[in-house]
Amino acid sequence: MSIHPAQPVLFDFLDGRTLVVEASAASLTSDAGLLPIRQLDERLGFTRQLAAVIDDPRDPDLVEHSVLAMLRMRLYGILAGYEDQNDHDVLRSDPVFKLVADRLPSDPDLASQPTLSRFENAISIASLKRLRDVFIDQFIAAFTTPPRALLFDLDAVDDPTHGQQQLTLFHGYYEQYQYFPLLITCANNDLLVMVSLRPGTVHAALGADDDLEYLVQRLRIVWPDVRIEVRGDAGFGVPLMYDVCERLGLTYTFGLSGNRVLQERSAALLAQAVAQYTAAHEPQRLFDQFRYQAGSWPHERQVAVKAEANVHGTNRRFVVTNRPGAALCPQGCYDDYIGRGESENRNKEWKCGLAGDRLSDHRFLANYFRLYLHSAALNLLVRLRQIVAVPAPPVVEEPAVAARPEAVAQRQRHNARRRRDPLGEGQPATWRLLLIKVAAEVVESCRRVVVRLSGSWPYLDYYQQVSVAVAGGT
């Protein structure tokens, strides 16, 4: 490891003594919290499975940096907050990054930024298709017992671009140049199951029917009797999505854009909500259902409607569904639909916490590969959270909490869970703060490598907790 020469820095804010800051000759790192994650990776075979399906056109006799090592550099860099390739020109000599890439601290440096760029740009369409299958394989392997039912959420995520990336186009609604990735998330275990990179101006549902059909076919090979439900916002409320769900025997609930007919059919419900709010001065939330057939539909379908009246005004929303019982309990159908907001939180983690929108390569295929890298980083973090999560205590509903508005009570319960289990419920930034970003000294001998953490580090207990969980197979 090279030592950067630096003159000592002097500060005088400490009364009576000079404060000196100087470089250390020891082998130090600021990301020692990546080691427990690497242990889980080894236990799951996570990155090894991904690297095994990526074509490597290089001459084996001339290879210095394996596909697996470079993939780990990029994935662990994303977890630690180094989403740019340029960051690795410094990280390539970091002792912990060498360890996660299966090198000793004294071994030659890891791949440079130009090498990583060539690695990403060499990706082939065949490799991307195999990565799709690995994501599904890892999703299936995440279940210890066959699930009886699975719930998938479809989301189209705007991904702004700021350069000359291939197929980045200006989207009038978002008012930006962008890509428009499609994400399929499983609400049962929070994993990203399928990801697709698409040009910036496509319809939200473009390709979703094909992706969904491919996923269902793969799952039913393993679990023939599993019940599958699909949710999506109004962008997916189009005939091709209804058709594929009905043909495959899936239960679906999609948002439905309002029109004159739907507004007329729900006018009485909205008037009732307004009248009740005017009389009681309390927010009103009413539901109804009816059969409806748009001009492009071959037959009628069930529609549930929500009408709200409160201090902010009125609000109407529609969903189209084939859920059993939707005609008897439209509120239950709609409330289940809005539960998809939790999957949107995973999308937020992917985009904001793990820089999933950092698709800044020129080639479209290279950016498609980056989409997989950032998605894999989120899935590895999700698997880690599941392993270290503290079991929830029995729910005891206090009268004082029950008397509060449900939204307030639910938020308070959520915040209490976060305080009780900051790692199991933690965002990527929380994991970096409490685990990943920790300074350590790395000492290498002929028999072992010792990583020394500070005994006064306030989050040492979290590190030990996670390490025991991933090393012990608990």
C-alpha cells in the first residue's frame, strides 16, 4: 500500500496544547464494515454466481484482474458509497477492498478505473440475459420453504441522465433526459427480482408483460402451485397487462386513470364523502365498486373506487382488479393496493441510497450492466438485513395509540421499530454510519490477517452482532 506524503497539520483550538494531524505509516482503512458483508457474500455464493455468467473475452494468460474481483470492487464500492469508477483509482490499494476481492493487503493493487471501464463496456447481451436468470435463481434460493403465495410490485423509475448516453431521451412528463428502468420487487422479502433498462421515452408498461411472463414461467417450474399476485400504478393499468395476468392465472390490482365515465359512476360516493366531512368536520374515506368496460377491453372488469374529503379538499382514485372478494370489500382491495408503497421504498433505496441512477457510461449495454450492479448491491443488503433483524415483539395495542389517527399511529410504530432495530430496518446510509464506515488497522503476517478496530468505537456492538450472525450461519 502506497503512503501519500503529507505535511503535519497544526490546529490551535485546544487550550494549552497544539493539536497535530499527520499521516500514519500503518495499513489503515475506513471501510472495515465491508468484511461482515463479504462473509455473508461467501456464505450465499452471491457475487460468485453473478460473476460466473459474465463472458470474459480476454486471453486467460494475460488476465491480471478476474471478472469476480472487478465485480466485487464495483459492488462493494456501491455499498460503501463509492459509486463512481474514478473512486477505485484510490480504493484499489485499500487493504479491505483487497481482502473482499480475495487479495492480501501486500498483494499488487486491484484494477484501475480504465480497467473497470473496459470491464463494464465489454458486457454482452448474452451475459445480461444470464444475469437475469441468476437474479431469479437467487430469489428462489432466498426461500427456505416453498411459498404458498407471492406478491410482486411493478414500478417504472425515472433515471435522469446528464451526458451523451445511448438511448437517453427527453421525457415530457418528467421534463428531463433520462432512462426509464423497470423494476419488479417481491413484497414477501423485499428483493429486486427483475430489472430492465429502457430508453427514456417509452411507455411505463413497455416490456412489463414479457418480463412478468418470463418470471412466472421460471417460478412455476419450481413452485407449480404458488399463487401469484401483481400490483402496479396506473402506468401499468393497460390492456396488455390485464391480458397477460388473466392468461397466466395471476391476481392483479392496477391503478386506473380516471375518465368521464368513471367520474360519473363515482360522483355519488364523492358527494357522500363531502357531506359527511361537512357535517362531522373529520376526514372521510369512502369506498365503492362496480363493473366497468372500457372501449378497448373485450369484457367487463371489476373497479374499486376510493373517495376522500378532508381539509385539503377531495380526492378520487380507481383501481382495476380481479381479486376475489373485491366486489364485497373494495376497501380491503384498495388498502392492499396502496401497500405497494413499501416496495417503492426499496426503489428509493436503490436510487438514492445506492446511487442506482448513476448510469453514466456511454454505451447502453454498459449502463444495463450497471443497473444490475446497483440492484445486486441492494439485494445483498436486503439479505443482510433479514439475517440480523431483531424479531418483532408481540404487538400490544394501547388505547391511547388506538385513539390517534391511524396514519399517525402507524408512523409512530414504524419509528419505534427503527429505534429498536436500526440495522434490520436501516437504510443504506444507516448501514454506512453504523457499520461500514469504520477505521481499522490491517496487519498481515505469514499465518493470518488481523483487522484492529477501535475499542472506543460507539457502534462496536453492532459490528460484533452482525459478524456473529453472518459467520455463525444463524
